[in-house]
Amino acid sequence: MVATDKNFDVIIIGGGVIGTAVAYNLSKLKLKIALLEKEMELAFGTTKANSGIVHAGFHSKPGTLKASMCVKGSLMYPKLCQDLDVPYKQNGVLMVAFNSEQLPELNVFYNQGRLNGLTDLKILTRDELLKKEPNLQDEVIAGLFAPTGGVVSPFELAINLGESAKLNGVEVVLDSPLLKMEDRKNHLLITTKDNHYTAKIVINCAGLYADNIARMLGDDSFSIIPRKGEEYLLDKRVGNLINSTIFPLPTPNSKGMLVIPTVHGNLMLGPTAIEMDKRDEFTTTALGLKTIYDFTKNLVKGLEKRDLIASFAGIRAASDRGDFIIEFSKTNPRLLNIAGIESPGLTAAPAIGEKILEMVKARLNDEGMSVGLNPSYNPVLPKKLHLRDLKGPELEKAIQQDNRFAHVICRCELVSEAEIVAAIKSGARTLDGIKLRTRAGMGRCQGGFCTPKILKIMSRELGIPVSELTKRGGDSVLVPYTAKELI
Ligand SMILES: Cc1cc2nc3c(=O)[nH]c(=O)nc-3n(C[C@H](O)[C@H](O)[C@H](O)COP(=O)(O)OP(=O)(O)OC[C@H]3O[C@@H](n4cnc5c(N)ncnc54)[C@H](O)[C@@H]3O)c2cc1C
């Protein structure tokens, strides 16, 4: 028996950047919506482990969903990030050629970008390039520059999209893996670890597991082909070596290995692109580092292995169809699949969210349900204060209002106790959740200094013993029982 408060118009499966962008858009409508995420927090899937580039759109083949969603999404970023208080910088993307054989290929991408609707692409000469990017290697001969490209904090975007959706009425249910889905004629019946739910429409945004979800209703029209990418983060000391994101000419299955200035002032090198059988194997390797470093040092001068502060791997949820899949299932008209969202999925997310709003509205209208607007919808999130941005009178005022701004918890990224507490109040339940929201633990010492302090604050605010706090939920307990007194 399903309790009435578990009956929804729309249920979204998956709280990555796609699921949260869909939730954010659908919250503009007067609908009863839930988002179910299997992990303890939003953005714990591929959304937390990628390059953070807002692509301009010249990489994707004209006529594909990847091309149209990428170009549209990219242009939506400045306003969306302003509304949602998400770090974003429009630094431009630059594809560089190092020999004359690469010049025709550079032109192919120029023409492809024009066909995709980019009007401001420019081919730059060697002199123009070196004026813009003096640390490019001397052998560079030409480049393709797209000014609309940028960089963003992908997990902060997804978390804030989710927070906005929640404030606008979407029920966000974490730690809630979808286990079973059944067709009950007028709705779908969903079973999670703890509950049953019904929905008129289920939107499958399960990333690496989207094919498994579709198969629950007999839809085997696509399969996910996981492709892993290792990334290497360098210290802020070298953050200013380049201004734009530097791309080589791409390979057949990836955009190649890049030098990326992150939105928070680091440099990032990567990613690799290795097809795998597993969907949960996130190790980084000595070979990955060597491959990336040997390649990227030929693009930009001054890259040193000693500046490496962290490494991670993410897995692209590519599909056997090649393009993004955004369609109602042919097997069950109540299932809407958003799958195969590999790169440029982060860039495309805002446009995919908008497209889904139209598709859902039209489908519910077909069923005779006229869907109105949410009268209390508010697209803007209140701005959060960050110690790293505060100076002079602003800092004094913040400390007067909350003296925990004067208590530095993370020295590398300058994060205060007030921000850690605010992150917990807005829903962080794990150490990684705090890290993604505040950057505490993301700096040069990688949490060596701040982790014990954060655990103490979490324990105090959440009323949970330190020995039960986890890094990312599940069994990732941080402090073994016997060592808890050390904290
Ligand atoms: C190395 C790398 C670099 C990349 N760089 C870029 C880039 O620079 N720019 C760009 O545009 N794109 C980039 N991408 C692609 C981008 O990261 C993805 O397209 C995007 O994050 C996909 O988001 P998603 O929401 O579909 O997937 P995810 O973030 O994986 O979200 C899916 C969610 O579904 C949840 N889920 C799964 N199964 C269930 C279930 N049964 N019940 C409930 N929840 C479930 C998961 O826990 C997860 O949170 C990159 C990808 C990789 C791997």
C-alpha cells in the first residue's frame, strides 16, 4: 500500500548535474516532484569528478544533440551561475596546433563550430596566440579561440541546482536507491530501499546506471559503456600560467589531454580516456600521471610534477548510440530516459533541463493534465559569504554578525567555521559533502590540517559521534572506533 504523500507527478532518478538541472527547471511548474538519489549527498557521481569546462561547442558534430545542447547550455551559464551563486569564469577555450599538418584539422573545427551556431570563433596566428598565452610552448603555430567557453565548479552547480529545486518545492530524498520499477497502468510504482512511490512520469538521470534503470521496464534500447578519465590537480602557485583552457587536437574517443585553469585558481591536467568493464573503479595510476604529464608539458611551459597536490578519476557514462539520449522510452511512455550523457554533459545540463520541462509539460497535457506555473517560484538563491572573498569593512561586518568567521578551519583555502556550519545547515552530512560545498580540504595539504576540526564541528552540529561520521556515506567511516579519542 502506497501512502498518499508518496504519490508524485514526476520522479527524477539521480542527483547529478542532469537530475538537479531537471529538478530546477521542473520546479517552475505547479507539479508534485521528487528527486531520488542513491548516495548520501547530491553530486557524488560523475558530476563531482570531471574537468569543469563549459565547452563552447565546436567539438561536437553538427546535427547531434551533443552539439545543440552544448551550444545552448554554454550560453545559459553566465546568468544561471549568477542566479545560483556558483563560481564560474568565462575564460575562453583555445585549441592549439603545433605543426602544419594540424592546420586543416583546426579549420575543420572552426567550420564545425560555425555550423553549430558559434559566430565569434577566431583562428589566431602564432603572434596573436603568444600575446594571449605567453607560456604556450614555442612550437605552437596557430590556434582556434572560442571566447564563450568557461570553467565552473561542477559540484557546487549541482548542489545549488538541487538546493534551489528544494526551496521551490521539490522533495529531495537522499540515500534512496531505486531498486524496482513496475508499470501500474496509470502510473509507475517505484520501490526504494525504504519506501514505495508512484509517479505519472519517471525521469531516468542515473548516469552510469541509466541502462539498468531502463531495463527495469524492459527497455534495452541502449547500453552504457563506461570510459574512465584520470585528472591531476596542481597547486595555485602555477594557477596563472595560462588564462584560457588549452586543448590539443582531439583523439577519436576524447577531446584529448588538456591544461585547465580551474575556477578556484588551480591548474588541472587531464583527462585520460580508457574504456572499462567496471562502473565503480576510480583509482588513479602511475601510468595515467605519466601519460598526462608527458603530453601536457608539450603544450604549456612551466608544468612541474612537484606542484601536483591531488588526483582523481571520473567515469564518463558514454552509450552505444554515440549521441546523448533524451527521449521517452519506446517500451513504456511513462519513462523518460536521459542517458549517454558523457562530455559535454556538464555544459549541456542547463539546456537539457529546459528541454525536459517542455517534454514533460507536453506529455502531461496529452494526458489531459493542464500544467500551470509554480506561483512561488524563485530562481535566485541567497548569496553565501566566503571568508576568502571578504576584506576590510566587509570582513569586519561578517565577524560582527557571526564571530565564527574569525575562526579559520581550512588554512589552505581560507574557510571559516561559519561556512562549515552553514554547509551542514544546508544539508551536508559527510566530510566530502562539506568539502564540495566549502572547499575545506581541497588545498595544498589536502585536509591534513582541517579534517579533525571539521569532524568535531560536524559531530557537534549533527549530534553524531565522530566515530560514526563518514567520508562519503556507506562504510567510509573516517575514525576507527579505537582511535576516536585522538580527535
Ligand atoms: C573525466 C571526465 C571529465 C569530464 N569533463 C567535462 C567537462 O569538462 N565539461 C563537460 O561539459 N562535461 C564533462 N564531463 C562529463 C560530465 O561530467 C557528465 O556529462 C555529467 O557529470 C553527467 O551528469 P549526470 O547527472 O548524468 O551523472 P552523475 O553525476 O553520475 O549522476 C547520476 C546520479 O544517479 C545516481 N544513481 C544511479 N543509480 C541510481 C539509483 N538506482 N537510484 C537512485 N540514484 C541513482 C548516482 O548516484 C548519481 O548521483 C566529464 C566527464 C568525465 C568522466
